[in-house]
Amino acid sequence: MSSYTETEEILLTEEVVVEEQKIVLFNDDYNTFDFVIRSLMDVCGHDPIQAEQCTLLVHYKGKCEVKKGEYTELEPLCTALLDRGLTAEIQ
């Protein structure tokens, strides 16, 4: 006599949606290209070419997204840019 129990496993998954934010750097009439490039390298971890490209976009387009991520990661970076006298915000 063979007896077995059939079980059904229900797997519940929870999906966490994290909204990606971005730091937007705006053009100003105060800071030099070299200073902005150095700031993006120091604060955001850009390599020299990426920092230069972002700086040119800021100059010619008026703004540029310089970093994406979660708000908690971006907030201290944005604050560091503001502390250097740059104009930036998290969007």
C-alpha cells in the first residue's frame, strides 16, 4: 500500500520599487571649466573625460545630469557640490 501527500508550495515575493533620482548640475557664471571638472571628479567619481563632457553640456545646454542613484546616496554628493559653490539639485 503506497501513500503519499501532495503539497503545494506558494512562494510569495515582495517587489520593492526604488525610484532612481539624479543630481542635475546647472550652469553658472562663476566657476571655471577646470574647477567644475575637478569637482565632478572629486565628488561624483567621474573620470576626466566624463567630467569634461558633463561640464561642456552644462555650459552649452544649461544643465546636465551628473549622477543617478538612490536619494540617500546622492544627498551627500549634492551637498558637496553645493558646498563648492556649484548649483545642483536632486530631481
